[in-house]
Amino acid sequence: MTEPTNPTDPETDPHSGDDSHEAATSGRDHATDGGTARATADSQQTDPDRDSTPPATGAAAVIAALERAGVDDAFGVQGGAIMPVYDELYESSVDHMTMAHEQGAAHAADAYGVVTGRPGVCLATSGPGATNLVTGIADASMDSDSLLALTGQVPTDFVGNDAFQETDTIGVTQPITKHNYFADDSRTVGDMVSEAFALSETGRPGPTLVDLPKDTSFGEAGSQPALPEAPAGSAPTPQANPQAVRRAAEAIEAAEQPLCLYGGGVIKAGASEIAREFARGHDVPVVTTMPGIGCFPDTDSLCLEWAGMHGTGYANMGISHTDCLIAVGTRFDDRLTGGVESFAPEAEVIHIDIDEAEVNKNVTADYPLIGDAGEVLAQLHESIEDSPDTDAWCKQCEDWQETYPMTYQTPDDEPVKPQFVVEAYDEATDDDTIVTTGVGQHQMWASQYWTFTQPRTWVSSHGLGTMGYGLPGAIGARQAADPEQDVVCFDGDGSFLMTVGELSVAVRENLDITVVILNNEAIGMVRQWQDAFFEERHMASEYPWTPEFDTLAEAFGARGFRVTDYDQMADVVQESLAYDGPSVVDAHIDPAENVFPMVSSGGDNAQFALQEDHLWVTTATRRQTTTAPPANSRGQLPTSGHNLAAVGTARGRGSDRPLRWNRSRVRRSSPRSLTTNLACCPGCRGWSLGANSISRVSQSAPPLWTTTPGSPWSWKSRSLESSRSANS
């Protein structure tokens, strides 16, 4: 990797010669007006409604501000301190949905914003109402989702006196909002709400909050609220410095193995089209982050899908071997990078981001380009004079896709595989179906085995990793989606129990959502880590007391279904999707199934594990690593429980188990046998499968280990599965 540019050098500074950038602030920065909103003189003069009849009270001004911002929907829970605001909602054009819990309101508003691209709005009362929003606000902050939270507060004279249901909401939420406002003036509270709404979606999106004391809500208002306008200086410069763009273009032109890494910022900037045009125009393979899923179609020949801890083997191999990484709208979090020192080790890094604070924070950028993802990508696209020759590189990426296919087994004598459930719903729905999830193994299987082709169809909790996000997220997504779009929520039994009360909302509102619970009677991801790193001590991770979710759904008034074998799948999929209202599918999956590929926390992305026995902990340091387990004296691996005779037919991406409908959208890989040569490229640091042998090849790894021909070893999980061979 080349030396990073000197930010003080006018020849390399991405903002050199751009005076306007001095006034711009990071999307993370708080506004600097002390929390008092003031509309600019220009906006007041050009807004004819400012002089119309003003709202009578501060609460009325709050709702008027939402209406002027074009807010159609809001989610919340009523309470004492917020009651004046709710009273103004009674005849408002804003459609309010009462949730079962304030956390659900925040998640629903968050998902609503993800799907619409506009800030979602949630409301709660003071004290516990406000603190119950905190998880959802923190979730939106971590994922850079635009969100406006309105919280009630005790009267200003009582603040600080430990009054009933008082909490320092400003102090609690300051670290997890772009800015929060304490509304102590009825005359300006409407402007404050307008500003908070605008700030939430300005620059790098994020949550804002307005705390509304009860006396402010009851007090006399001033004028009509201003139209939404972010405070001066809060909007970053949209375009990057042209000289810096040209230097980055030259690096791409000189590259032999360029790779695009598209993050969630591509979707938030509305830049998916230019991102696709850029990659296709220069024939550059694409990897996405998990939040970036959908910005580039999984079905495109250039797409390697998403990278990171549970990303595809071919995506991680691409990142590990690229010589020029074009990263757009990503913060390089640890679940993506693994060990930073081993991330894209040979690459010059071009980092495009709206938030300058993210550049050089985790990964050093050789070519930092600060600005809007869409505008800077367009600049870069136009600046490339000679596209690099990527034919050999694209062929290598295709080879990796063949080498590390996303496959799994579906033996008839084992429980239903979760991957099969995901693909069954994928095949039965249209490309624009919105998928929401909770957090855990089910989230990984959904992101791995659903075929995403459009942005804003993947709605999940990434940075905070909030169990329970899926169901309220589906409610918010349903409210935001086109009526003809399907909304499917994949949840785990543990995640679903976190927010199961929101099912009452879906029933009351007759929301057409399909919740599919991948039920393994455990917090599966925790159990998987316990298997790998804690000697299979399943402390507090197994749920042998899981309820019958289909029966529970019927008690709520939803339709309930249960799946326990493959023969039930086709009928249940069709009936659950056809039901006009909320349906819950209790899909009992193989409790032993784990998520692979897997890169150990802090590990090398190229050294991804394909099964549990590739994960072990060195006793001396207890550091999690992804290396080979010790071989026996003959150089053979342990074989207990992994006899080829015990495994069923291997499935490609998309099981070859017949279904009762005929759809062919999903890309499929053919089953592979042990005799298939899956050797990787020279210098590959991943796992490779040769003829009847499994070997670990690495330039810096421990000594090679292999199985000898005839050894009864097979791949246990769905990666690199073998079909029945002569050994069986």
C-alpha cells in the first residue's frame, strides 16, 4: 500500500482550493446554535405560509412542522408529558400508528426511513417512554439512518427535581444523535422541529431528537413553522476536489485488479444507478458491505455479493487480492475488515465518503475523496480516460465463485435447513420484495441466500446488532412500501420474543406482512460462538422452552403456520404469502446448522472458515484465529462425526430439492464432488479443496495440513459440500 496523502499538501489535499468546505461539518457533528432553531431570513421571505394564521400552541406548532415537512406517517406510544402533542395529532394529516412499545416505535420509524429515504418519525412520553426509544435511536445512529424522535418532558420548572417520569433525555441521547434540542420556547418550537427534521437527512443521515416540556407544548405559539432547513454549515460540500479525483482516476487506470466496495452510503445517497454504471462501464468487480446489499444486483456477473465476517468466500478473496479498492460510503467497521492490518493488504485505497470523520479512521485512504457518493462517483467515472484491463481479474473472480460456492445439504433424515426456507420464499416473491430481519444466524442466512437486485429492499440492524428489530421493522417497512410489494420478515426465535408484542399492532392494523421464524430453539449465533470458542458450553443460549409460535400467532389474531419437514414448504410458502394480513410461520430448522463462511473476529478475511473445525482458540493468548486444527501423527484431520457415508446430496446455491412452483430467478450452482479440483490462485490465503484432499494454503500460516486419499472426511456445512462419492 502506498503512503497516505498529506492533508496539508495543496497537491494532495482533497479540499485544497475549496473554501466552502471550511464551513461544512461532519454528518456526525452537532449543530452549533445551542439547540435554538432559527430559520434564515431568506427562507422566511420566500415562504408565503410564514405569515398565515399561526398555530395556537407549541404542540400545534410541532404538528404543523411535521405537516409542512411532508410527513405522512409517525409511530409512537401515548403518555402524560407528550399528551398535548398527541391531542394535536387528532385532526392532523399525519397518520399515527400506536405501537406496543416505544422501542418498536423507533425501529418502525427507522425502517420506514430506510425504505422511503426520508426521516422516519417516532414519539414517546417522558421518562421511561424516552428511555425506551434509546435502543432504536442508537440503532439509527450506528446505521446512519435518518430519524426524528419527539419526546415529552416534565414542565421546565420541574426539570432537575426528579419529578414523576423525569429523565435527562438530552443527556442520555446526546451521544447517539446528530443533535438534540431542548424546546424551552413555545414561539420557536415549530422552527426547531423543522430544523431537526432537515438536519436528520442532511449530509450523513442520522437521528435527531426534540425534547418537549409540557409547558412548552401548552404555551402560545408564534408564527407558522419554517419549512425544513438544516442549520448553516451543516451540509458538506457535495463534490470532491477535482485534482484529488484525477489522481484517484489515475490509480484506477493503472490497476490490474481493481475492486469496488459499495457500502450503505451508496443507497442513502441515492447513488445506486451511478454505482452500477461506474462498475459496468469500467468492468470492475463489485463487493458490497452488508448495509450496502441491494445497491448492486446479486444477479450481475460482476457482483461478488457482500464481504466480511459471514460474507461470501469469493467476496473476501476479492478484497484480499485487489490492488485498488474503490470504497464508497462505508465506515470500514470491524465486521467487514476483520483485522485491519490484513485487510486489502496489497491495495491502494480510494475512499469516497460524505463524512470526513470516517476517512482514515479505521483504514488508511491513499486517495480520500470527501463528498456525496453519487456526485463523487460521477466525477470519478468521467475522469477515467482509459479503463483498466480487467479480463484476467474478472476471470479470477469467477474462479473464486466456482471455488467457494454458497452450497448446503438437505438430507431427508435431518431437519429442514434454514437456507432452503429463505430460498423458497425468495423464489415465490418478486424482485422488489422487502426483507427485514432481526439479528443473529437468521439475519446471515437471509442476507446470504436471498437474491437482492434493488436498493431499499434489505432492512436490518447492522452496526448496533439489535435483536428484535425484524418485526417492528416489517411494520415500518409495510407502511412505507408500495401496496403491491411483499414484506417478508425473517426472524429468529430469540429475536422474535424480544418484540413479539408488536404482532398486536400488525393484527390491529391488518398489515400484510409475512414473518418467518427460523426456529432452532436457541440464540443461534451465541451458540455458534460457544461451539467454536467456548468448548461447546451453551450457557444461556438454548431455548428449550420456546413457545409454539404458530399457536401464539393465532392467539394474537394472525394466521399461524408450522413447518417441520420439506414436504410442507411449498404449501406453507404459498398460503402464508397469499394471506391478506399478518402471518407467522414457525419453521423448525436444523438446530445444529451454523453460518459459514466465517472469519474470526479480528481475523484475516482471506482465512475464512468453512466449518467449526477451522475455528479454534490458541491456549496461550486466547486470541480467536482462523487456522487449521492440529493434525494427528499421520497428518490426518480428526474424522469423528464427519463420515461421507452420513451426508446427503450436496445442494448448490439454491437447493436442488424440487419445489411445487416453477421460478428461475435465483442463480444456482451445480453440486460438486470431492474429485472436483478447487485449487485457488497462486498466493491464495484461503481454504482449497483438491482431489480427495483438503489443504490449507498460506504464505504466512502454520504448516500445511491435509487429509490423505481415502480419509473419511467431508465438509460438514453447506460450503464446498461433496456429493455422495465412492467413499459412501
